[in-house]
Amino acid sequence: MNRPKRCALKTLTTTWNFIPWDKVRKIVRSLQRRIAKAISEGYRNRARALQWLLTHSFAAKLLAVKRVTENSGKNTPGVDGVLWKSSRQKLSAVKSLVRKGYNVKPLRRVNIRKRHGGTRPLGIPTMKDRAMQALFLSALDPVSETTADFSSYGFRRKRSCHDAIERCYIHLSRNDSATWILEGDIKGCFDNISHEWIINNVLIDKTIVTKWLKAGFIDKNKLFPTKAGTPQGGIISPTLANMVLDGLEAAIYKSVNTRIIKYDGCRRNYHKIHFVRYADDFIITGSSKEVLMNVVKPVIANFLIERELTLSETKTKITDVYNGFDFLGQNIRKFSNGKLMIRPSKENFKSVLSKIKLIIRQHWGAPTVILIRRLNSVITGWTNFHRHVVAYRCFCNLDRFIWFYLWKWAKRRHAKKGLCWIADNYFKRIGSRKWTFFGTFDNGTEILLRYASDTHIIRHVLINGKANPYCAQWDKYYRQRYARKMAA
């Protein structure tokens, strides 16, 4: 009996719009799970062989091109000025993602302004280099998730800033919690990471990663070599930086001997050392300033020296939790009554106010509906980011400032009109609220400005530190977590 031949994915791919993406994702997902399983069992050679299969898989190449042609940087070219927009270009790009004969082009250097002044360099790879990075990232990410620190939350799947903030609350909210905080910041983390350390310790194709790291960049029509660091702007750079810093948590716990098994079988943490990291920003709690300064800080410095990194002397400091500190846009402070309050930081609140003022200023002559749409997107994004902390008073203050700016905007548009006319044409009563800003489309439908104070404050549920999105045993956990999030 002759069995029917299996139809290869390449034969099914005729045009980009008719690719069976569910089948493509299933193929890639299967290989990624096998990589994660091999790493968890200690079989690095098997994982390396599976990575080779994945990076040469046609399905993984399809997903890599799909990712770089549908993200926010799809309209930003590299030094060659090439963009992939048509279906024919995308299919041709998939076929060009081969390891043999692959040459990396230099990055296009762009300087971005920092919030506190100065600029930050950003390297923009070409579309082909971005696609190759996305392809190899699909093989590296299962390794990164399996070996990552439990308290690392930056640039990882299914994790966010909210998990890091919730972890801070858990470790600082009790009456017997630590009262001293070491705020750590690595000086130029992405710019100074050792290339040799990445090549020798990260489980990835050494030839390919060496080409990326040594590609150099072009600034003002001049080529500059790169001797250290992973360029910010590359798809794979955050994952490489995470893997460089993985192991810091274990090094700290081991050095201060926080996990001591007593005769009763209980675990003790005498110095109340806890570690929370988001990318290259981290905090460490401690029972005293001396433990953090004399024990923990030298361990961090020695850990970073091997990777040719150093702590920033200006941004790394030890503070008392009763004085408060800022972390990931939130202000965390404990009061004399023992209550811990996590609220939006003043700088974060000022930044959203500045953004709203700029939007209103840029729309002096624009239709009202366009202004409302733009403001609603900013208000929604900012309130959703802070909806898991004590932010109701900040939301009310934001509404008050927005009303003031809009009233000023309306008076400027109609300088010869009376105040009652302006109030009747731009504000209406909705329930008990008299001053709801609104606009009308050409078809007569109305759009209302969103109130920030209408956002419900919901406590975020911390993710399990051991959860791995590439292990089948955690699938049920992630489904339940997603269902709980959608029901909130």
C-alpha cells in the first residue's frame, strides 16, 4: 500500500497572503520546545543541533520575515535603503536567509534624545540583517528563557514591568521587610558588553554572532568599528544583554549565604536580600546599609568585571525605603505607619503632562475629533501602565490638568466668542459630569474625551518565576493567567 506523500510547506507557499501561518507557527513552536527541553536536561549539544535545524527551517524563515515587515520599524531602512513591502519582495527575502555566504552590513547610527538630556546612540540594521537576527533569535530565546534568572522581567516573553513592581511590593510591604535598597544601574550596558564573553558563553552560532558584533556602524558617512557592546536597535540585542546578566541573582544569594537550611527544615534569609531586575536596571533589598555596601556591592562589581561592565557611580545608590525611590516609572515609599505606597513617580507624571501639552499645541487648528483621538490613545496607554498601583489621585490630577489645557485651547481658537458659547460647543454634561470634552464627526456621531479617573485600579498577579513559555507543562498556567487578565 502506497502512503500519500507529505506536502512540504515550500510547495504550499505561492503568495505571501495565502501562507498557512498556523501551520508555520506550529512547526517552529515544536522545535523551540525541544530546544528548551534539551537545555533543561543539560544536553547542550542536542540543543545546538536543534538550533541548526530551526535556523535552516523554511517555517522559521517565514516567521522571521513576517516579524521584521510588520513591526514598528518596517518603514525604517538601513544603510542600503532597502524595504520589503510587496509579497514578492518578502518571499524573495525568505529564500535569501541562508548562512553560507552571509555578510553583515554596518549599522546606520541615529542619536535619540534622552529624557534627562543628552543623546543615546541607536543602530539600525538593514532589513536582511534584521530578518537574520529574528531567525536566530527564535532559536536562542528558548535557551534564554530556560536559563534566565527567576527575578528578571525585562525583554522576556509573558513578563512586564508590572511583575517587577509587584515583586517589589511583596518584598517590601511587610512589617518585618527590608528597609534598605540598593538601586543598581550599569554604566553603558549595551555599549560595553564584552564580545568575547558573548561568543564563548552564549549558545548561538559563533560565526554569525561574531559578524553582528563586529559589523561596525556608519555615522555621518564614516565607518566606525565596534570593539565592544551589542548595538541598541537590533532585534537580538536585548536577549543577548539579558543572557550576559543572567546569573547575577544566584551570585548575590550565594555570596551572602541567604539560603541557610536550619534543623527545622525552614529556609532563612537573615539579611533579607531580594533581587529584582528589569533589563539593566535592578534593585536589591537588604536589612542594613552595611550589608549592601560591604557585601552585596562588591559581588556585583566582580560579576560585572568578567563581562567588562561597571556600575554607574552616579546612578547606583543605597536609599532608605522610608525616603522612597523611583523604579520603572513608579515611586516606592514606606511611611511611618508601616504602609507601603507605590505611586506614579513625579517625573513620569510630568512627562505625560508634557506630552499632552505638546499634542494640544500641535493641534491648534486641527478638528476636535482628531485631537480627542490622539489624546485618548495617550491617556489610555499611561493609565493602563499605572492601573496596578495607587494611582487614582494621579489620574484625577491628570484629568484636571487636561481640562485646563483644553479650555485654554478652546479660548485660543475662538478668541472673539464668549465663555458660555465655548462651553456649550466643546463641553457637555454626561451624567453628573458637566465638563466632558467632545467632538462630532461629519456623519453626526460624537466622540468623548476619556477620563483617566475612570480607569479601575486592579492588583497585578505576579507571574511564577519558574514559568517557561516553551515548556508544555506551563501551558495550562499561561491559559489560566490569560483568561484572568481578559476577565479583569
